Amino acid sequence: MFAPKQILVPTDFSTFSDNALKEAIDIAKQYGSTIHLLHVISMIQQCAIDYCMTSKMVEELEKQSAETAQKRIKEEIDKFPESKAVAIIPEVKNGASYEEILKDQKEKNIDLIVIASHGSTGLLSYFMGSVADKVTKGATCPVLLLRS
């Protein structure tokens, strides 16, 4: 019988991600699992068209983004009172979302990834391929894909 011990839940703070976290909490309570709640911040481009920011400006923006994400990930956990019954490890990383998710899966020996089929990227993901699709194709563990 499949009983995951390490569950990875990527979040972009959307209501869809909230549903994935709620499902993961239910699974974790049933099996005594640990949840790794991951938010990935996209890299900030220093130059766009004919405008460039200084390295110091980029560093400051990245620092502010990380601080905001840390605060929001704690708020995300607090939305669910039942989350106190399970171990949840929040983490914020920089990079390409699907790459960081797959890297985390390998590094932490994740048994199950719980992810929403759609996030906050909307129409852009339709054309470029969604994070959930790339994670589903690249993961070496089961993926629970929740329809939005």
C-alpha cells in the first residue's frame, strides 16, 4: 500500500495551490507525512528592451521578493487550522519553478508531489507549457494533479 512520508506541495499562492495544500494536509494526517511547502521566485531580469537596472537594484528586488514570499508562505499555512496536526516545512527558492520542484523532489526523497493543474500564470502557460505538466513529465515519484 502506498503511504507517502515526504510530500512536496509547490505553491504560487493561488486558490488552486490552496486546494493542493488542503489535499496534502489530509493525506499527511492520514499517513503521518511531512509536507514540504515550496514557493519558487522567478529570476528577475536585469535588462528589458532598452532599460537596465543596476546589480544593486536587482539584489534589492530579489531580497524584497524573498521576504514577501516568506511572509506569504506562513500566511498560506495559517489559512488551514488543521495544518497544526502535521509537520509543514516552508521553503522559498529562486529559479525556474519546474526545475526547482524536480530538484527538491530528488534532494528530499519526496514520495508524492501534490500540485494544482493551473496556477496564476494563466494564458501564458497555455502557450509555453504549464509547470504542472513539466513536473508530471519529469517527476520520478507519483504526482497528484488536482484539477482547477
